[in-house]
Amino acid sequence: MNAPREQRIVLPHLALSAQVWGDDALSPLLALHGWLDNAGSFALLAPLLARRFRVIALDLPGHGHADHLAPGASYHYLDYVGVVLAAADALQLDRYTLLGHSLGAGIAALAAAAMPERIERLLLIEGLGPLGDDGSHTLQRFRDALTPRDDKRKPLRVFRDIEQAVDARSMVSGLPAELARPIVERGLIETEGGWRWRSDPQLTRPSAVRLAEPQIHALLRGIEAPTALLLAQPATSYLPSALMQARAACVADIVTTSMAGGHHLQLEHPQAVAAWALATRPD
């Protein structure tokens, strides 16, 4: 099954969207994308997993087809954790596998620590916990986050066609255009004169506070599910090897694997990533 089904997930305070692959009778797998991505991030991987799982790829708040937060609200990863757990409840997932990429991997790790009895398996691509804080930029980040934005912000860019948007995303991310396309197509909305991004501009606001690394370690020690971590080789700049090794050491049952490629391994090497994911599934 290659074509996903669209699903709307209505929570008390906002609504999410999801793309779903696989039969409803299969074991559920909830997939969480990275920052400024959307469910299209799993467009090439999910069909390969759908023979074993019902893959539910969420659009997180502010991304893809999900609702935006109210003006002035902030998108904090701890709030994302609550939204993901609420979505699992709305989907009536008593026990499920969590798959996350980048920001989604950070959210998935914290969700697994919060509700260990609900998570059957934890699959993490390019991330284990949130971005931390060593204290060197704490004050400036705090001030930047709380400084009001100018009401006269420049208007959102309008692309003349989808191809121009694909090229722009490819240039920024380094992804070949054909691999960026699933994220771009889901991330656009038609507007006067062309196309613009659906994502909430507030997503680019910095977080006022990040957890310190010892706090992240304490949370990661709460993960009980068998965990598989897949990292790009060479290492992504903000995921240095020493940092990731120290975090992985906090998880009782974890296997770490490296794969040659860039940050979006699930798009660059979907067959290999599917083999990795399916190999970690219990018999």
C-alpha cells in the first residue's frame, strides 16, 4: 500500500492531521517528523513498514495540515510531548511503537519516558532527547524569545509554482529535489499569486528555556522500551558523537547504529532504514 489515507485527530484545544499507511488490524506505529517538516517526511519509509505496522504519521502543531497555535503562543518541545500523548489517546492506542526523526525523535524519547507502559518499542532517527543547554547562551536565548516581534514583519514568501518551492527547500536542506518533494508538497498552500508555506511562522521563534544536559539524562533514564537509535555518518553538527554516546548510555536497553548519509536518512535510504526498523521489532 503506497497511497496514504488522511486522518483528522481532534483534541480539546486543537486538531492534528495524519497520513496513515497499512491495515487497521496491524500493530500501530506513531511517527513524528522533524522541525519544519511534516508527515511527508515518512512518505518513502512508511509504505515499506506498512506490511508490519499501521503507520500513523502525524503533522505536529504548526506543521503540515495541523492547526496552528494562537498568535503569541510558543511551540515548546515539552508541550509537543503532551500533544503526542493526547493524540495517542484520541487514536485509542493502548500500546504502540514510536518512531521519531530529529525534533520528532526528541519528542518521542520524552513521551517514552513519560508513559513507559504505553510504548512497545522506540525507534529514533537522528535524535535522542531535546536540544540541551550548556549555559553559555541561556540569558541571550531567554531575552530573544521574550522580545516582541516587529508587527511590520516582511510578508511570507510566495512561490510562483511548486517546483520553485521544491528547489528552495532543496537548497536549504541539502536534500535532492526529488527527496524534498513529499515534505514540500504537503507543506504548501495555494495563495494569491502562487504558493506559500503552511507552517506557522511562529515556529522559528527560539525557545525561552532549554533543559540542562543533566536534566535530559535524568529523563532519558526513564525510558524502559527497547530502543534503537540511528545516526548519520558523518555526524550532524548539533548531534556530536560524544553527546549522543553520553545520552545513549542513560537508556537501559538501546542499540545505536550509524549509516552513511545526511540528516534525513529515512528519505535518502528508505530501504535500509526500513530494514533497520523492522529488524528491531520483537518477534
